[in-house]
Amino acid sequence: MESIGSIHCEMGNFVTALELYEKAMNEMSVRKKNISLVLQQVGKIQYQMGELDKAISSFIQSLELRENCQSLQCADCLFDLGLTYRLKSKFDNAIESYDKALQIYKLSDNKLREAETLELIGIVHCDCIQYDLALKAFAESIRIRKITSGNENIDLCNSFHNMGIVKNNTQSYGATKAFTDALWAEKALSFGAPSKASIRQRCIDLFGSAVWTVPCVASRILSCVSLVVDMISKEPPTLQANGVPKWLLPFIPLLKAYVDAEIAAMEEDLDRTINFCVFDFSSISFPVDMEIGSNHQLETMITSLSKVLRQMRVILSANHFSDSKIEIAKILLALHCIAAPLEGEMLRKACAETMPTRNGMEWPQSRFITAAEFYRAEFEVFVTLLESGSEVPSVHGVILSNPLTQRLGTLCGSAVRFHLRRLFDPPPEAYTIHHDLNHIKDFSDCRAETFEIVAMCSSDDLPANESKCTLWDSAISYVFSLALRYIYAYVQFYNKDNSNNLTDGNVLKDMSNITSNISLISSLENVLHGAIDFSALSAREIRAIIGDIYASYNSITATQAADFILDLFSFPGVLCAIQKAGGWTDIERISGTIVEHHLDVHCENEAHFALLSDVEYFIHQLTSNQMSMTATSVSSRAALDNITKCLQKVTEQGDCGDIVNDNVRHLLAALYDGKSLSPEFPDVIELLPDET
């Protein structure tokens, strides 16, 4: 009777099955174990019929009749009870039932059911808006399923998908990655490569027919990726009149910006036999100082890459874009597939076959592996921006930099240095010596007249010190850049508690708030006055004193740097020479790019050039704060003198124990490093006639 009931249950004849199960229970009134199993089957049928209260009653009766509460059958009954409680919105009861079932599955080492139960626990926590607990349950379910079933199965796909939904709902980092992992686990990569004709048509639809004739890696990779996403999608994409799928519309301006940037990078190199990694912009020709206009390609690239970052911000600002994370996950998956050694071979071959040949040579597949990795890194940072809602991508406080941002920072720094050399330095020397048949070319046209007006000499204000770095015999552009670096570090240090001081578009906005606040920490003051012994200083206090030492030297050097720049700008004829050579327009434009895209955060070596985004304002701020900086410098010298006196007092006492000697050694090393590494900025003087 029980077996016949099971057959009717599988056929969906629930009423007949229930009647047969009831007859079976009447015949087994003494055998509790069998009745318990039948009650569980009855509960399942009632669950299927939507009679949830009756199902709960049947499951509870089944559990009460069981003699062994640690059997797998008991765990299955608890599992079914949890399912029913959840549909009744009795979430606490559901979690309690799932937890009991989970413990039995763990004891029985039933990994598959353990993972399934954990996933359902996570779903109930989602219902209760307990997202942290839900993520923990999903993560544990994923861990177990990877061990038992590998990285590709539909159950693992469901766990990743649930995790992605939770992270998306909570706007937390990692949602898109979870969706990507879900697609991978679903074996979404089991498809053929797009045909050469389909890649060609998609490339023309997205970027125009002219791009198809150019050896542009980005156009082929991104066209192929969009076709792969169409293949991954379970439903055919909705196509626009121009043949472009509807899901791709928000991304088209960004994809075009990537393609335009690569074409700009190869603009002057199309006649070369080999194009070296043009897609990652590493083939840019840097300026040659003696050739006017040699900075053209560099600054064209700065404009192109800046356009890419602007398009990213436009997309991120769109309100509907948070609904596109599944599509982004598919883009990441397709890029990962192209770069994968085995899965991507057919895709790379398809892309390579669409490239125009050079001298009968085919494009190597390795080029497309590197390109796919490059664009995947770009989109991963793009996802971070999307999920964090910030203009500076970071995870757990660690700032992320995509390859394009790093490259743009390097290009901006190179362009600013080129223009500083043009405005301040003497003409470069000719390659050859003078000869009757070989006249030396005059390169003075590529320089401003500043080098004919001023020179630098060693400062008389500071005592001579051979351990110091002297700069008077260096190029003015180099000294000017170094001065900017120290001033930037000064502002950054004193405004470190203001989160907006360096990324809100004006790095000197809060410079007026800087006061002479360097002073000896209280613990060191106590040592000086004999209140406590030197050995009583903790490691943390020693580190604080060392921080004071370096901050003091930075303050002193930054003040000298500011004085150097103000002296240079106030020297008769300098500003006129700069204006005659075109002024600060080019430098302000490039430095404005650094500020606009927060490159001062991503590229430390170029960060100080952000000060030049508005040169007039920068000089105004230096002039207005010159007295404040001088006061800070004076207090810094006093702090250094006090530290030196303290160390002299301790060392005069002889051997004072290992702790004291170690502390003294660390502080002496900091004093020496700070002193030797701080440059002595030169004075600006009139260039004598015989020095021109």
C-alpha cells in the first residue's frame, strides 16, 4: 500500500496517494518506525498541495515517533520541516529546523546535503534581512561544494548567484564577481567561437567601417566579447536597428573610447613593421626636447585616455546602471575565457584572423591573451567603482589602480616635465661638434628665454654641510619639480585628517589652516625635564618621536622649497619670458587632468604636479602662507634641537642598558637620515653675461 502511494505521489495524484498512505498507517499501528516514514511522505504531499499547517503537523508527528533522532531520515524530515516553516514565514522555526538537520548531516559526513542546508539557511537569513549571516552561510556552502563537486556544477552556480544577489542588494563589494563565478560554474563557456564574419559585422556596427581596416586589437577583442555575451545569455538578445544588442547600449561610449585611444596610440606608428602592445599604450613616443612638436602624440594620448575615464564616470552616474551587473559579469567572464589557455584558443584564433596581415604574417594569439587580461583588469576596477559608489576605487582601504589610470598618470608626468624643461632649462646640446661642413643647429627656439635671465647658486643662509644634497648645479626644471614634491608632502601631512584636502579639485584649498603645530610629544618633554627615565618610553612613543623628526625636516625643506619658487617667480623678467613662450596653459591643462581623475591618489610620483592645475592660485597660496610656513619651520627646528639635546643628555650618561641604547640608536638614525636626505634649495641669482 505504501509503495503504491509513492507511485501515485510521483505521478502527481496527491489525493489518491494520501488515501493510500492513511490506509497503510492503519495497517501498521504498532510499527512506529514505518508510521514515522509514512507521516513524512504525507507531510511532503501536503507541502506540495499547499496545506502547510497540515504538513508541519505531519513532520512534527513523524519526528516524535522516531527512536533515533540522529539518523539521516530524521535529518531529511527536519530539512522538509524547515522548508515548510519558511513558506509560512516562520523564519526562526525554519532556521532552528535547518540547524538541527545540519548537525546530523555533519556527523554523517553527508557533504552534499550539508551544503544544500547551508544554502537554505542563507536564504532564510536573507528573508530576515540578516545579510552578514547569509553571506557566511553561502560562503561555507560554496567551500563545501567546490571540494565535493569541483568548480563547475549547477548547485555551485546557485550558491554564487545567491551571494551575488545579497551583495548587490547591500551595495557591497564583490557582487559582480559572484555573478561571474556563477556563470563559470554553470559551464556557460561551452559554446563555439564567433565567426570571422560576425566579428567583422559587430566591429562595424559598434565602431564604424574605418576601424575594421586598422590593426586595432581593442576593436576585435571587444567585438568578440559582446558576441560571447550574446551566446552566454539564455535568451536571444534584443537587437537595435543598427544591429547592436540592447544590453550593450550603456557600454558603447566606453568601448568606443578604448578603441579611439588605441588608434591614437598607433597614429604615428602605422608605417612600422611591428606594433608593440599598442592596446596598453606602451608604444607612445615620448617628447624629444630638441624637436618642436615632439610632444604631440603624448598629449593626444592624454586626451584620449582622459576621455575613457570620463566615459566611465558617465556610465557610473546613470541611475539604471546598477541593474547591469549580470551583463558586466558576462563581460568579465568572456575576457577571462579569451585569456584562458584552453577555453580561449578558438576565440583568440577568431580575433587574430580578423586582423589585417603584415607582410603575410599572422597576428600571434599571445597578443590577444595580454590584451584580454588588460581589459579584464580595467573592467574589474570599473566594477569596484560601481559597487563602492566612490570615484577612487578601494577594497578594505587599499586603493586599486587600473592599468589605464597608471599609464595616464605616467604620461601626464612626462608631459609636465617636458613643458617645465621648455620653460626653464637651456637648450639641449647638439649631437655633433662644429665643422665647416657641419654647422651646429640652433635649438634655442625650443626653449623659453628664462635660462638667459637666471641661474642658481648655493644658499648662504644655511651652514655648509657636505652630507646635504646640494641642487645649485642641477637644472632649474628639476629643482622646481623637487620643490613641488616637498610642498605637496607638507600640505598632505598637515591636512591628513581632512579627507577632502587632496582630491576635491584643489590640493591647496586648506593650506591656510596649517599652523606651526610641530612640537615635542609630552613623553619626550618629560624625559627632558627628568620626570621619567628614557627607558620608560614605549616602542609606540619612539615611533611617534621618529615621525616628529621626519615631519620637522619636511617642514623645514618645504619652507625652503616655497621660498625658492617665490624667488624664481619674482625675479625680474622670468614671468615675461614664460608668457612669451606660451605661459602655463599647457601645464595647467595637463595638471588639471591629474586632479580631475584623482591621479594624485593613484600615481605617487606624479602627485605633486596637481599643484600646477592653477598656477596663479598656487603662487597666491604660497605667498599668503609664507609666514605660517616659516613659523612652522622655526618650531620644527626647535623640536629637532630639543630631541638632539635629549639624546646628548642620555649619551653622556654612558651605558644605560640595552633598551635605552636601542632607543637612542633608532632616534640618531632618524636624525641622520632626515638631515642627509633633505636637500638644500639654492638661491636664484642674475645670470652673468659670460655665463650665457
